Amino acid sequence: MTNKLSILLENFIEMMLAERSVSKNTITSYHNDLAQFLGWATLNKKKIGEVSQDDLMTYVYFLSAQKLAVSSITRKISTLKQFFNFLINEDLIRINPTIELESPKKEQNLPKALLQKQIDSLLAIAHKDGTFEGIRNAAMLEILYSTGMRVSELMQLKMPSLQKNLSDDPNLFATIIIGKGNRERIIILSEKAMKSLQNFLDVRSESLRKTYSDYIFPSFTKTGKATHLTRQRFFQIIKSLALKAGLDIKTISPHKIRHSFATHLLANGADLRIVQEMLGHADISSTQIYTKVLPEKAKELVQKSHPLAKNG
């Protein structure tokens, strides 16, 4: 890389630091991505002011040939777009070659749901433990599978959310939570989840150390400050239950229980839009991916009950 290109790189990084609220890691990524491109340009004798869209496409093919993840290539293209916008704004180039440069399509990872018998095994093991921790773990696991909540949402559940039941059915409990993007949604606890939760509430005081916490599943920091259980701790709990149940711990995670909730609902004929609301997905396309892992008969059932399918 020439001295001139090095100066351009440093000027771009300085601009990003001054005008954008970005993390140190992001700045490091910008620097590395741009240094790689400028090194490639130098090696191929491409002057910055003469780089064309075709040149950039060749560079993207070069990245693809290195078998980089699609997400990494997308990030590098984003860096290039910002760099060339910087050059335009500084009147260093007249034509921006990145305007029509497109990122490669991201491969869609199918959610991996657990089998019903795996879920049943986890729940059975959890309910066998009559200690305080066992009762708490069973309640958390039942709620997670009953509602499809994100783990962070489960950990941050607070006692006031239990004060009013929004359901007219005495066998169900419904309440409002604040989910991702500060969006409100209703979660519904099954009768079994309600019973497990009540069993925990009956012994919850054992964890409070004579203090008060709003969190349903409280914990304490090393300094004694009241908080909630962490996602990491819950992950450890799930792994421990899986080990006791004789399951492959590499295939079990809290997020897969959320996937299982959605997949099992759809497999039993639930409406796609209802599942979307229960998961807290802003876009139904995020929910539709679950239909790709369903058996053919279940897919047909979902298609028949999907409200959009009736519109032709």
C-alpha cells in the first residue's frame, strides 16, 4: 500500500471516529477491511480514482474465492460503500463505483428444533428435582417452552407482570411483556407452566436473602446487589438438565427450545400469524422459515390455515 493510500485510510478512520458512534471493535473491522482492499488495489495496480464497479465486483469474487462467510463479505462491502462515500464528500473522486454494488444473498439457516421426546425428557428430569433450584429450573423451562420467549425476556420477567391475568380462560395465564425493539406482546402460560410457576413462587423467598427483588427469578451479584439470573447461567442449567436426561448437550440450547415452541405449534396446525405474534417477530418472513422444517402433512395444514394462502 502506498503512502497516499495509507493517509486516505487513516483520514477515513479519523472521520468515522469523529462523526460516528461506533465501537472500538467496529473501527478495527473498518481498518482491516479497508487495508485489505487497498492492498488488493495496489497489487492489481488500481488507482482509487479509477476504480470501477467492475473492479469492485472482481474484488468481491476474490473474497468469495477465499470462502469467507457471506456476513463477512457483506460487512466488507459496507465498509467500501462508506469509504467511497467519504471520498465523494471530500471531493477526491467524482464517481462513486459502489452505488450499484450489491451484497451477496445471505444463506438462510434453518432453525433446529428439538424433538418432542427430547423436550419431554428435559421437563421430566427438571421436575424430578425437588430442591429449590430444581423447582425454579422446572418453572423456567416450562415457561420457556409454553411461551416461546427469548431467554433474555424470561430472565427479566418481573413480579408485577403476574398481578393481572388477561385471559378469560381460568386454565391459562396471559400477560404483557416488553420484547425486542421495545415492542409489547402478550405471552400465554399453559396450565402446566402456571402450576410449575406457582410451585416456584411458593418457595421463591428462599432466594431473596431477606431483601426484595422485582425479578421473578432473582439472583445476586458478588457485591450482594439484587438482579436476575443471567442468560449464561440459564444456558448452564439447560446443559446440566440435558446431561442428566442422557441427551447430546451439543444439540441442546435455550434458543432451540424457542425454535421447538414455534415448530411444534405449526406442526399441530397453528396459524402462522398467531405464531408470529407469540414469538414477537416484527416481520412474518422471520416466522415463515419454520415451515421449511415441518413434515409435508404439517406444511399442507399450515398452508390451509395461513390467512394469506386463502387470498390466492
